[in-house]
Amino acid sequence: MFAVSRARRALLGLGALSALGPAVAPLARAAEQRYAVLSLVGDQIASVSWRQPTGSNLDQNARDVVRVKDGALDKMVLLAVDDALRRARPGTVATLLAARDPQLYRLQDQMLEQGGESSELLTAVKALLAQSQATRLILVTKHRSEARFALKESYVGAGKIAGLGLYVDEETRVRLIETGNTNDGFIAPYAYFAISLIDVATMRLIRRVSATESELVPTSSSKQATRPWDALTAAEKVETLDRLIRRGVDRAMPELLTAE
């Protein structure tokens, strides 16, 4: 699931840019920042099954979760952020942090339910930063928003989703444009998260940018599949989540870093 060779990079330093003179002073100041990166989105993969509405305004989708204890999904996030940061700010230093305390995820989920910031979470995270010498924290947390998956000229989906998961609809009729094949249902891997830039000295939020990435895969896209869940193999599900994470990070990071 996760190539060990990709998990190098703990500290990177390519030198200061201040010697280049006043014309690059803003870039030089940015390069002097020392970044720590922490992901709190990869503790589980959600499986969300669409249910026919019965007239209530409440979200009636069925939900199940699979716990991920090896940190592989959070490693995907960390490496995606590290790659995007190094492209945007050559010469920066990034320390990639592993969240080993389950309490951090509980506080993150509590923040998600409350729909705002959590001083308790930031206090707990600050303890992880003591040895990093970081001046900025890039914190990746779950983001909740409407389930919205793109067809050619419209969108499908109902209810709200957050974090990393797989949305399954077994009833909506979907036609595959390339072949014309039509079948009931689709599976849609998704990555809904927020990236926050935080000043470590004060733990003040500088900027937060959200990402809502997904890919809709019809049942008919697989010759062997008779139900939406089987339209992707286990490996393809993981590969798609990795791709969505990277796409969301690549879109969010430039906007995030303009706050410096």
C-alpha cells in the first residue's frame, strides 16, 4: 500500500535565499520558515451507501468505517504536502510528524462535529512540535461538505461526507460515454479535507483552505463487476484515494502559502 522508499524526507534544507538581495526579500522570508506537517485524516476509510430519501431532511445514508492503524493514508497526505511545499518553496525545511496518540483523532473528530476550531486540539498538537523547531504548522484535518460527484453535465450524490472514503450508489442509472454501456450504480472514492497554516509561536490560524476531490466510477466501467463496489479492485481504491489526495493538496497549497 505504501512504498517505504517514498517515506524518506524528514528534514530538507537547501540554504537561505536572503543573500539574493532586496528584490527577493518576501521569498527569502518565506524560505526562512521552518515547517512541520501533521495529518489527522487517515485513521479510517468511510464507506457511505446511498439510501432512497423517505421525506425527511435528515441524512439517511448508511455509514460504516474501516480503521487504518498503520498510518499509510496519513503518510500519503504528508508526502503530498511535502512535495507541494518543496515545489512552491525550494529551500524550506519540512518535518513530517506522525500522530501516534488516538486522542488527537478524537479531538479532530470533535472539532468536525462542532464545525469550528478546537483549542484543545491545537494545545495537544503543540506538544508534538517541541522538538521540531518549526515556525509554521501545516495541519491537515477532515472537512465535511455535500456529497457531490460529477457526471458529464450534472452532479449526483446526497448527504454529507468528510475525510477519506468510498461513496456507493447502487440505483442511479449511469452510462459510460466511451462505450455506451449502461448499468445501475457507481462507486465514488473521495478526499474531503482542509489544510490549515498555523503560526507555531501563538498557535494562531493564518489561513485554511478546503479540498473536495472525488472520482465517479460507474459499475459498467468494469466488465467483471455486477455491483458498484466491485468496479474498482482493492488496489485501485487505494490508488484512487492517493491520486485524489495529491490533487487536492496541489490545488490547495498555492492558495494556502499566499498568506505568508
